[in-house]
Amino acid sequence: MLLRAIAMCSKHPGFLEEKEWRIMHTQGLDDPGALKLEVECIAGIPQPIFKIPLQDHEESGMKGIGVPDLLERVIIGPTQFSIPVWDALVLELERAGVKDANEKVLYSNIPLRT
């Protein structure tokens, strides 16, 4: 439990300005609550993965966690495919119910280095 607490509370000073959620779940030790257990192949290896549905879950007291509620903006980093990435992100955000998605997706001004 001490290691879990240290892992959960430690943060490198270089990331101090970043705001984040940290969720730790240990199967068999923690109640899954709203988490969904699924199996996914990662690098060809099937693995059990707990996922957090980004939607309100009244039973757990989780409110305001839908994508439209959480998202302020998306910044596309350096890529040679910025237009197709922008198109895809805007489409997916619209599907997730984000209003004015095309105004929330921006390009980074950092040049692509190859």
C-alpha cells in the first residue's frame, strides 16, 4: 500500500503545470466501480485492460466526465499529415458530442524534424 501511495502521489517537477487525474486499480484489491474489464491485444499479446468509460456514472459519483465536459482543446503536434489528422480528430470529437469541435482542434507551431 505504501508503494501504491508513493506511485500515486509522486510527480516530476518538470510536469508541475500539468493537471491530471490519476486512477489506480488493482484487480482483486479494489472495487471496479465504473471500470470496464476488456481484453485487448497489445504488441500481439492478449491482456486484460480496465477502461474508464468517459460518461457520467451516478452510482460511483462520477459526474461531468464526458468528453464534451472534459475537453478544452486538442493540439496536433508536429506531423507531416496535419490536415488528415485534424479532419479525423474533428470527426471523432463531433461523434463524441463536442460542440464546435473544429474550433477546439489546433496545430502546434513546432516544426516537424525528420
